Amino acid sequence: MLTQFVYTSRPCFAPSSASGGRMLGNIVESARQNNARFSISGVLIVGRDWLAQVLEGERENLNGVIARILADERHTDLRIAGLRFLGKRRFPAWSLGMTTSTLDMLPIDRVAEMSGADFLELARIAPTSTHYMPA
Ligand SMILES: Cc1cc2nc3c(=O)[nH]c(=O)nc-3n(C[C@H](O)[C@H](O)[C@H](O)COP(=O)(O)O)c2cc1C
């Protein structure tokens, strides 16, 4: 069953710093490889001090990816914003797109109150120039 998983977390690095940017690059690169292998698609939304990620794929494939994400010490404070069955993928072409949020100044407490649908909308309205599109 095609499933969508949305969560927020707090990065253990500053995403806008040079080293934080490199760390994000590393995360996305290995995530893309894994996701492509398991037919997972999605997007990572980067705020000033928070992250949100939308992932979609078959439930049994998602389980493994979620376990890896939970175990990753480069972020903390994971909160599930949504988990639901899906008729059709929202990001079929992206093993993992990355975008900077227009709400990046929102504090993490507020972000953690947002719903899965809110993050889908954020990803949708993000300026396409900031999208990092995997080949
Ligand atoms: C913010 C964040 C997002 C991540 N997203 C994914 C993902 O979409 N897919 C995935 O397989 N792993 C994801 N990971 C997990 C890391 O990429 C994980 O460390 C890596 O898959 C494990 O790599 P290894 O098998 O080389 O140890 C994410 C980690 C973080 C911190």
C-alpha cells in the first residue's frame, strides 16, 4: 500500500552554515541512493533550525527508511506530522528533493504543530529555483 510519512526534526547542526550545508549535502546524497533503490520519493524542507521531510512509498519499504532516519544522530526531536495511505505520489520524480522553506524563521515549536498537509503545501509553493532536483 502506497504510504506517505511526514515528520519534523531539529538538526544537530546549523543548516545555513558552510559545514551544515555540507552535512545536508551528504545526507541528501546517501538518502537519494537509498530511496531510489527502494522506490521511495519525497522532499526535505529546510528551515533555520528545523527540518521537515515528506516520504512516500510502499509501506514495507518505508519502514526500513524510517528506522534509518530515527537512528541518525545528525538530528533529534523527531515528531510525526502525518502518516496516511496515498492514492498517488506527490513527488514521483524526486528520490529526495530539497528546498528551503519560506517559513524558515518559524520557531521549531510552531513548526512541530503543523500538519502533514501544511508541509505538502510548503513544498508546493517553494520557489522552484531553490529546489535541488536529483538527476
Ligand atoms: C534529515 C535526514 C533525512 C534523511 N532522509 C533519509 C531518506 O530519505 N532516506 C534514507 O534512506 N535515509 C535518510 N536519512 C538517513 C541517512 O541518510 C542515513 O544515515 C543513511 O541512510 C545511512 O547510511 P549508511 O547506510 O551509509 O549508514 C536521513 C537522515 C537525516 C538526518
